[in-house]
Amino acid sequence: MVLIVSQILASNALPELVPGHGTAAYWGTAVLAALVFVASLLAHELAHALTARHFRLPVERITLWMLGGVSVLGKDPATPRAAFLISAAGPAASFGLGLLGGGAGVLLRLTDAPELLQASVWWLAVMNVALGVFNLLPGVPLDGGRVLRALLWHWYGDPDRATVLASIAGRVVGGVVGALGVVQLANGDPGGLWLIAVGYVIVLAAVVEGRQARAHGAPARTTARQLLRPARIAGSVTTPVGEFLGQVLGADQLLFPVLAPDGRTTGVVGLHTLAAVPPERRFGTALGEVQTPVERVAVVGPQTTLADLQALLTNAEDVALVFDGPQLVGLITGYDIARATEPGTPHQERPRG
């Protein structure tokens, strides 16, 4: 990064700002300014990290790039206030460094300091302010997007919903940045390629964070009513297995409630269990003899969340009966839970049995 910034300063910025100096002077000043610029990027990220440490959040690593960097936290902030302050700390540091650089530039001009030194200090001041402004654009993964997320989290009370909305804003911001790059490129400015690349990175990161938030929030939002398999066919405890198999073969249901004569649900039986009964015994064996008793099956309500169901149904063959009051409305299996938590699987398209 130091080499890239030095190249930009020595070959373009400094000769345009202060013409008439030798190559060695430009490059010497450029390297020093580049080192200070990288230090200012580090200060931006350290501001995030130190604020996170204030809220007792572990900081795993810091990665720098041309427009700032990334401070990877060991866990997410627990409150919108913490998220807001951590996100705002970086741009605040950049603005502070920009003001400091501007003040230093004024002093250098008053003391008639060398032109190259004045130019490099003013360039650093402007770049830090620009860095702060860019990072405050309201879209994830930029700091401004995380500030927006914190505000939305405070407003809605749902961090995952806030992340999804901030990621949508991030896609818009990235699209606009990329479009500006296309316009620049069309006008003959190769710098447009840089904006296109930055816009692409913003859009890509926003999409990833949005998907992660949707997947993370699904267990709290999804309920048993959305996942259940309707219990359209049920059998009696006294019905022979052979007779019941004749009734259900070809049906799109794989699990069947077993009912007592008074209509109470006594258990559940699967098609695979029925098929496992030897043919010669099927008409002499009642459903009540092969059922899984209701005492060994989870019983939940329609509003039970996916998060709670995950704790109840840990294996694919586990079953839960869904009751709406006294009425059995359906069944859910561990397989349904596994499907519900697969990334990108819409709940409304989940197979029904």
C-alpha cells in the first residue's frame, strides 16, 4: 500500500500541486507522506478497536486497505448504543486527523515551510476528511452503514432486520459508486476503474451480510405454523397395519397421528415403520402396537419458534406434534428443521408430507 500511495503522490499529486521540483524530492516526500497516510488508516481502525475494547468486546485482527480497513471483533456489540459508538469512532478519528492536518498546514504556511512539506500535509488533511466522508456513506459494509444499522436496531429492536435493511442500502451505495466509475470511464478517465472495483466490493459485501442476517434471524422469526406438515390422514389405534397401509399408499403424507376411540392423539407412526411390519403380521398388528407413544414425542404450539424447535428436534427422525389448543394441526420432523435452517431455502417452498 505504501508503494501505491507513493506512486500516486510522486507521479501525479505532488507535481501538480507543487511543480518544478526534482524526482528525488517528489519521491522522498511521497514515501514519508504515504507512511503517514497508512498510519492514519491504522488510527482509524484503532479508534474502532479501542471503542470496542471499552465495551469489553475482543478484537481479533485489523486489516488495512486504501479506503480504511476492517476491525474483526470476536463477538457483536450487545446494544445499539455500543454498535453506534464503535462504528462512528473510525470516521471521527479520520475527521480529527483531517482537522489536525489542516491546522498543521496553516502553521507551515505561516512559517514559510518548504512547499513540498506544505503540499503533502494538506494532501493528508484532505485525504483523511475524504476518508471520513466516504466511510460515512449509509450502507453496509461501510462505517456509515453500520451507524445506520445501529439506528435501525434501536428503532426496530431487531439487529438482524437492521442488518438486512442496511445491506440493502449498501447495495444502493455500491451501485451508485460503480455507476460513477462507469461515467468517469466513459469520459476517458481511467480512474473510473477504481470506483467500479470499489462499488463491486461494497455490493458484494452487502449481499453477503444481508444473507447472513436473514439466516441468523430465521430461527427467531419462523414458527411451527410455517413449517408443519398438515395431518390430513390419521389412523385409529385399533386399525390393522395392513388395512391402514392400503388406505395411505400413494398419499403424500409420510407420518400419521394415531387416535384413540375418543379422538385423543395417542402417538404417531411413520410409513417406514408400517412397511417394516412383516406382511404375514400386518393384519394381526394394530397401529397402537407400532406407534411412537405421544409421551415420547415433543408437543408444541403453532407459535413455537424455529429456535425452540431446533432444541427439541436434534435428529432427522425426531417428531413434534403441533396442537392449536386441543386440535392437532400437523407434525414437524427433524428433517424439516434441518431444511428450514439451510441457507437460501425459502420457508414457503419447504416440502409438505
